Amino acid sequence: MHHYIKSLSDLENIYRCPGKFKYEEHSVAAHSFKVTQIAQFLGTVEEREGSEINWRRLYEKALNHDYTELFIGDIKTPVKYADPALREHLANVEESMTQSFIYNEIPTEYRAIYTKRLKEGKDETLEGKILSVADKIDLLYESFGEIQKGNPEKLFTEIFQESLTTILLFKSMNSVQYFLKSVLPDLLSGDFTNQEELHTLSKQILSDHEVEQTFAIDI
Amino acid sequence: MHHYIKSLSDLENIYRCPGKFKYEEHSVAAHSFKVTQIAQFLGTVEEREGSEINWRRLYEKALNHDYTELFIGDIKTPVKYADPALREHLANVEESMTQSFIYNEIPTEYRAIYTKRLKEGKDETLEGKILSVADKIDLLYESFGEIQKGNPEKLFTEIFQESLTTILLFKSMNSVQYFLKSVLPDLLSGDFTNQEELHTLSKQILSDHEVEQTFAIDI
Amino acid sequence: MHHYIKSLSDLENIYRCPGKFKYEEHSVAAHSFKVTQIAQFLGTVEEREGSEINWRRLYEKALNHDYTELFIGDIKTPVKYADPALREHLANVEESMTQSFIYNEIPTEYRAIYTKRLKEGKDETLEGKILSVADKIDLLYESFGEIQKGNPEKLFTEIFQESLTTILLFKSMNSVQYFLKSVLPDLLSGDFTNQEELHTLSKQILSDHEVEQTFAIDI
Amino acid sequence: MHHYIKSLSDLENIYRCPGKFKYEEHSVAAHSFKVTQIAQFLGTVEEREGSEINWRRLYEKALNHDYTELFIGDIKTPVKYADPALREHLANVEESMTQSFIYNEIPTEYRAIYTKRLKEGKDETLEGKILSVADKIDLLYESFGEIQKGNPEKLFTEIFQESLTTILLFKSMNSVQYFLKSVLPDLLSGDFTNQEELHTLSKQILSDHEVEQTFAIDI
Amino acid sequence: MHHYIKSLSDLENIYRCPGKFKYEEHSVAAHSFKVTQIAQFLGTVEEREGSEINWRRLYEKALNHDYTELFIGDIKTPVKYADPALREHLANVEESMTQSFIYNEIPTEYRAIYTKRLKEGKDETLEGKILSVADKIDLLYESFGEIQKGNPEKLFTEIFQESLTTILLFKSMNSVQYFLKSVLPDLLSGDFTNQEELHTLSKQILSDHEVEQTFAIDI
Amino acid sequence: MHHYIKSLSDLENIYRCPGKFKYEEHSVAAHSFKVTQIAQFLGTVEEREGSEINWRRLYEKALNHDYTELFIGDIKTPVKYADPALREHLANVEESMTQSFIYNEIPTEYRAIYTKRLKEGKDETLEGKILSVADKIDLLYESFGEIQKGNPEKLFTEIFQESLTTILLFKSMNSVQYFLKSVLPDLLSGDFTNQEELHTLSKQILSDHEVEQTFAIDI
């Protein structure tokens, strides 16, 4: 297990979204921490609203969901989606590299459990869906942080838009409703240069998904 | 909850052990990720050896254990221990700042659960003890990383020594036995300038705790 | 004295105001340089206006005023003020750590002089008051630098406000008068996004202290 | 062409060999500069020894050889080679993304020339072979820089080994002969911790390729 | 030649325009890469318009044009121009240091060619003029990047202005015409805080050089 | 004076010894702080040994001694000494730029005093000699820090050697005697890779200056 523990530190050296100017860099390790924290909160909301949460599964999915970026790095999003065949092929390679890593570095008795842990966690379970949402909420915050500081790259507006759109695919979840009503308005309030554009954009996305606007536009 | 989510990013900007030259910096966010990963592994070992693990509690303790560094920073270890009265006083302040943060930033319905989450997690439960060990294993790896790269500060040898000593306080745990037999030897093998010194030091610490030496000294 | 000289370099590794996103980082070493330079200028103004300056004392106070951050780091301001009891306790710890450092690292014949040098310098002497002002002028410039570059954290506006307010406590000093009339207007002129807000804020603070406005608002 | 010129700056933000601790980072932009400089020198040697160099082709190949990392990043070497099918697939994706970039960003009249420029340049021409060697010489220097500074990752020894081995595939070239006789010995001389290991390794690689040893081992 | 190859890496450590706050740093190595890429494009335009390009000379000039900053660093522009006598003197020193470097580090048989390569390349040939323009286009992009991100230093507006003015000295060249008509408008379009000021400034410079405005002002 | 205060922050962005790989960077601002601290100590020794110190002059000299690097940067040492004519010429330019800065940025009534402050401070007074020694002691510590961490550049050994040699030019001073007897031995003790080489070198330099060896060689 020594190499597994040591590899956690490599995840501190892999930065998200390489090749674009950013005011703040985020490592895969820090992103994983934040996603697990956000998933913990979303699970708390779901539980309060009456759903049963498998907490072990939720934490496990969130904590390990990007570990395999160790093998293929944070391959740039456009590449990932450029070509459905590539996407599938990359998934295969990731899987085969993961298997090979497990075979070489994980002791026999723990292989089964790590095989499960290092699998894609965004499945149809409630915990899988919470992970999908938590991953995008962190991305929304990362892109918002750049927009708010005045990053002139349009890319970050696109990421903001794509993140919010994906979150809205899960709009029937109680935790997503909570996020839209009680968190998003606070994020969008406050002064920053491009506030008006972001308000309009967010309003449009909510409206496209037939979600009532949750924040005031006082401009 | 917006400020809570936003504050996770502040933990990416708080660096551990400020004021000393280091080859690699580690943020509190990344450290929390690594400790949770290590705790996940130690829990897995304990479970395999027949203990019952409360996984929700274990993940929760590990993930949140350093969140309150947001309020008091990574106050330098020597200060923390310089003065028992200060240590207690700092703990009080941390607690009162945590309460004030919870009161201002966490919605009423979630205050109880976050009060519990942001408490010191290193209690006498099995999960609390796993957290104590996981926290020190990450510190052992961080200090080893500096020693191995040739950091001339004696501080890192002291941290290595203190970490291993603390881990050995829990030597009766199955997961600690596993760590000593199957992980520590891999860590100490391989070539690096100060290997001999570190071998001797580790041997001495094991012997002080009446633990049989688990690694070869082939020098 | 070797450890004292070596420790100066540790002050290059302690960064002010940890845990918040900043466009520019400032080390305690660089801050100390700037404060001493600013104190030198304020002393020059006072001397010109007829006051007698003890230059040795002034330089000594400014140069050494943050050396003890070596022991307790730049503990976050909110903590420092959260709790008057903590504040006093921290001051005690700082003092006892300083004494211990002096005892261990400073040769007997120089202990008395370094005990004096590492003491809190902001006393009621003219030189102590100049230090208080110089420390806040540097903080004003640091926070202004962030505001001007578009840092969205409200914290920097609060620091700007708190710094200017503290400077105005010393408004009867000739050097503060000079600063308000001949330096502050130049700082606030020039284009930047939040200029209007900062003008209004500064105007309010001056008016609260019954100081006539010293800069034009041409908006 | 605005986006093409702007994209050159993105290459300053893509770092080679992500995810591993390094003492020095190298951007793709800086690497391209160094490879072109090295190719310029190798071409100079070849020309002096009587070969005819197509200089336009040589510079063009070297300068543009990694531009397409803009689209797929510096995908980690292990991935690239893990799977021959992936390698081919990645090459296809790179090509299709390059075509799409050319179609969107390069004016019609310059598309043909940029299609040629952004193609893989390591072909069987003399200039293509010089590029292959120059690319590996820079990688040899980069890995040597890490080894010499005491980087404990074995990866850099492997990269050193792989680079030298590839260079030796071109041992019949005059410029490679020159490199082995007049540059490599200077690189390997001088004191550094792992010198003995690197000497032995280099000697073995030369001997495997039936190249006479070109440097003294004075240990 | 070992020291020559090694010195390329030193150019990765020399940053342009030292002493001023910048959102993005640019090394001399990366700048040289970008200038060579831009020169390659300008040469392509000239060739298409019927001029004959000596490609070897063009690439050689662009690639090597700042190598001698290795000896004298990026001496700050104001110094360079402060004093015509200094400028000449610095040029002499640079030349004598270059000669000494060539004598010590370049083998006899390659000295003549490197003497030529390390000479100032901005002469009256077409390739020399392309280099002059390419160097300023990269500087224009670097300063624009700072202005667009909200850098409050007036220096970057001055550099933008000076770069555009120098480019316009070569307005009779086809490649400069192309740049003004097809690249500059794209650079100036898009939203950013100081857009209006930069439009007005650029318009003024074009008008001063009797060049028709090439971009829309839609403010 | 606004521009003067603002310019102090530019000194935080000018790094010493540009263009060489270093484990730790040192800004001119931080260097000035350290030199003033060291001068403060050397002055304390001199005073104790019976000399009279003009403390105002000493602090003033040390604090301001590198301010003019704002105008010409940290021009690389080899350039500075390459050519006596250049050295003189650079000194002239520095002086004329300083005069121009004073004329433009310093109010009339303070020009005389700042003209004196921004002058070269290393004169034949006791305070001037202390500054010469303090400047070299900091350089000795900076180069030692690199050597101790394993920096393979020979440059740092040369700087160490040059610094110690210059310090020994002042060997008749009490503070230099103190440094040699009570500080240097502590610096040279402790384990580090190149300790033997540095001991031998230091011994040689002391012996060349007919200074008795002050540290043990226990190798």
C-alpha cells in the first residue's frame, strides 16, 4: 500500500484545467476534498428531507472519484468530448491502467475493495447522483471564482454555464432544490464586474429548465 | 451554506507548517483529502481483521478534522505545545469561533449536525483512534518527503520521529501492525542521502516501544 | 547568533494574512522592510516640523517590530481580537517564547539589548507612535493593492477601513497630517474599478474623525 | 490568426510531465524553444560533415513539433504507451482536433501551410531524424537536472535511460556521434550525489548499442 | 557545446520586465519561442504577397535574438533608453561578453557561425524587419494580457502604445498591413474593463501614422 | 511621496541573482531587511567593544543600500565586473536615474535628505564598513542555503568564496572577529552533502588572509 499512499501526494501536483491562465490553481487532491465536503452537505439535506443515505457509499464515491486522474491526468475537457469513440476508448484505457495499478500495488486481500472504490462512481443510485451534483457545484465555484476576479477567458463562462446546466438535470432532487434556493442566490449576489452577464446567463439556464428564478436581479 | 462552501477554498490557501523552507508545500485541503484516504485504508484493515467500523463516523471525522484551522490557521506546533495553558485557551477560542461561525453561516436546521462535525474528532472510539493514526501517517509521509529530498532543517527529522512515536502509541491496533509490517519498510527502502540516519532513528523508536523491527537494515 | 541570522530567512517564508486569496503575497521580512522605510519618512517629516527624533530608537522599533511572528506566525486578525482574554494570553506566550529564544540563541552579553529589541514597540513615545502609523500605512497600501486589482474579498475593504481609522487616531501628528494631505490623495487618484466606493468610504472615515477631506472626488 | 498567436501563450501554461514532484518545471513553450536551439546545433554539425540541410524544414519541424499538445495536453507518457490502440486513437483525435482548429482559426489561404506545419515532424528525412534526436536531448537534460538536484523519483532515471537509448537508435548520424563524444562527457562530469549510478547506467546503454564509451569513469 | 545547451535552461529562469506586478510572467525562453512563431507567420504572409524570404535567416534571427540576455539579463527598458551613451556602452559589453562566451564555450569550428547567430538581428534586411515587428507583436500581446486582466500599472498601457507605434514604423510591409487588418481587430474586440481606453489609444496611434482605422468602436 | 512608498513594493518583485536555478528566491526588499538586521548586530558588537556607533547613519545606510536596484535591477554580477568602464558607466547611470527619480517623486523640502539616503553607502566610515560586511554576510547565508540543499551550480560555491574573502578584508574589525569566532563555526557545523568541500574552502580562505581557523574539521 506504500505506493498508494505516496500517490496521494501526486494528486497534489496535478492541476485542473491545464493550459489556461487562471488566478487560482486547484489540485485534484483539493478538488476531491471539496467535492466530498459538498456531497456530505447534499446528503445531509437529502436525509433531512426523508431519503435514506448510504453514507459509507456516498463518502467513498466522492473521496475516490478522481483518483484515476493519476493515470491519465486531467485530460482537457474538449478532448474528452471531441469524439465519442475517444471518450469510450479513454474510459477503457483508464480502466485497464487502474486494473494494472491495483494488481501491482494493492495487496491481494484488498484488491476487490479497491477495484470497487476506483470505479466511476456517478451511477444511478442516490449517492451516485449526489456525486454528480457535488462535482459540478465545485466546478461552478471554481469557474465563478475566475469570472469574479475578472478572468477574460470566455472558457470560464462556458464552464459556469455547463456546470449549472448539468446540476439542473437533477432538479428533482431535494438537495438541488435547496442549492438553487439557498446557495446560488448568495453566490450571485455581491458586486463584481460581470455580475449582470452572469445573472442573465443563470436566469436563462433556469428558465430553459423550467425552474423558477431563485435570485433577485437588482441591476 | 454559501460561505461554508466558499470557505473550503480558503483551506486550499492555508499551508501547513509555515515559516520553514520546504521543497513541497501542502495545503490544509490536500492534507484533509490524504488523511481521509489513509483513514479509509486503515478502516479497511480493521474491518478485515474483524472489527466493526462505523464508516459514516470514520469518514466524517477524517474529512472535517482540520476544518477549524480556517479560524486559527496552522498555528505553529512549538506554540501549541509551549504552554499547556495556551493549548487549552486556544482550544477554547477555536471552539467559540466555531460556534460563532456555525451560528452565522449554517442554517438553523443543520446547526446541530455541523456542531458535531466541526468538533475535535480524536476521541477514544475506534474511528477516533484511526483518525489519530491517519493524521500522523500523513505527517510522516510529508516529513519523509522533505528528508528524502535533502531538506537540511532538523525540524523534519523531529517531525518524523514525533509522528512515528505517536503512531506507536496505538501499536495494539491491527491497522497499526499492518502499517509497521507492510508499509513502513517500503517507505524506508530505496536510496536517499540520509537513509542510514532514518533507519537508525526508526529502529530506536520501534525498540523504545517494544515493537520488533519490521524493516531490513542493509547498510 | 547563528540561529538569529538564519531565522531572518524564516521571516521570508511567513506570509501575511494566510488563508485568503491574494493577487500579491507579502512576507513578514518584506513588510518589516517597508514599515522601516515608511517610519524613516514619517520621522523625517516630524523632524522637519520641529520634533526631536531619537533615530536609533525609531529604526530599532520599526525593524524589529514583527520579529516575534517567528514564534506565533501571523495569527489571523479575527482570532487576535475575537477574545480579549486570548489576546492577552497570546501576548504572554509570545513573551515567554521570546524569552526562551533569547536565552537559548543570544549570547549572554547581548541578551539585555535583544530583550529590549524584541519587545512590542508601539508605546507612547513619538517613535512608538510613528511605528503604529507606519505599520498601518503599509497595511493600507497592501489592502489598496488588492482592491485596485479587483480582489472580490470584502476583507480587503475592511482592512483598508480599519487601517485608515487607526491612522486617524494619530491625526494630531504632523506626519499624519502630511500623509493625509500629500500622500492619500495620490493613492486614491487614478482609475480603478472600485474607486468610487473607496472614495466614499475614505471620505466617511475622515469625516467621522473630523478631518477635512483632502482629496477630490471627481466622479 | 489572432487565436493562433494567443494560443502560443497557452503553451506557456502547459507543463511537461504533470503529477510528479520536480525541482524545475518546464513549459511546452520553453521546451519547444530549447529543442529548436538543439536542432539548430545538430543541423550545424551535419552540414559541417557534408550533409545538405533543408534549414527551413528543420526549423519548421522543431518549432512546431509540440504545438498540438495544446489540444491534448502533455498526456502522461505511461498512458501514451500503455496501449498501442490508444496511441493510435490519440493520434487520430489529435489530428482531427488539429484539422478542426485549422478550419476555425486559420484563414483559408494559410490552411495548407499550417496543416503541414502542425503535422508530426519526426519522419525519415534527415531533418525529421534531427528533430527526434533534439527532442530526446532536451528530455535528457531535463531528467538529468532532476537527478543531479537529488530528485528521489526513480521516474527521472527511467526517462534519462529511455532518452539516451532513443538517441542511440540514431548513432550512425554525425551529429549523434558528436553529441556522444563532445557533449555527453561534459554532462556526466562534475560532482553530484548519484553520479556513479548514472555513469554505470550510461556505460551500459552505450555498450548495449555497441558504442564505445566516450566518458571517463573516475570513481 | 554542453554549456550552451545547459544555458538554454537559464533562459527559462530569466523573466521579462522584472520589478513590476504582473498577472502572468513570461520567460525569455518562452518569449523567444513566441517571437519565432510570429515571425514564421509574418514571413508566410510576405511570401504569399510575392516577397522572397530567406527562411533560414528568418528562423535563425528570431530564435537567437534574445540569447544574449543571458549575459546582461532583461535590463529594465527605462535604463536602456535613459542614456544614449549607456545604451551604446551596454551594447559593447554585451558584445564583448558574447565574444568571451563564444571563445570559452563554443568549439573552434563553430565559432564563426555562432558569432553570427548571437549578433543583433534587427537589421535592414526583410528578415531583420520581420524580427523587429514580431518582437513587438509579442510585447503587444503580453501588455494586452495584463491590461485585459485589470493590471492597474500604467506601464502596460505605455508598453502597448510603444509596441503598436513601433509596429507602425513598418506599416509599408504586407505582413504589417495584414496584422492591422486581420489580427488587431480581433485582439481589441471582446469585453474587458479598459476596452474603451485601449480603443481610443489605438485609434490615435493609427491616425498619427496615417493608417486607416481597422477595427470597429462599438461603445 | 506616494510613488516612493509604492515603489517599496516593486522591490518585493525584484529577485536577486536572476537566471540561475535556486531552491529559494530572495527579493531585494527581504535582502534589505536582513542586511539591516545583520548590521544592527554588528554595530552592537562594535559598540560593546568600545567603538562609537552613529546608529542613525548605520540604519540609514543599511536600509537604503539597494533601493536603487529599482532603477537598474539586480544586474548580473559577472556583467558588473566584466568591464571596469561599464561598472563606472553603470554607476553614473544609476546616479542620474536616482537624481531624476528624486526630482520627480520627492517633494522639494525632502530632496536633500533622500539624495544622501540613496547614495552608495559603503564608504570608509565605521558604519560604511559595517554595511560592507553585513551585505556579504547575508550573501554568504544565501549561497550557503543553496549549497546545503544540494544546488549543483558551481556559482554558489564561488559566491560563498567571494563573500567570505570580502568579509576577511575587514578582519581587523571587532565585529568581523566575532563573526569568525562565534557565527561561522555554527554555520559550517551540521551535516550536509558538500560539507567537506566547504570546510576545506573556508579553511583555505582563512589561511590566505592569515586568520587562524575558527571551526573544527571533524571529518
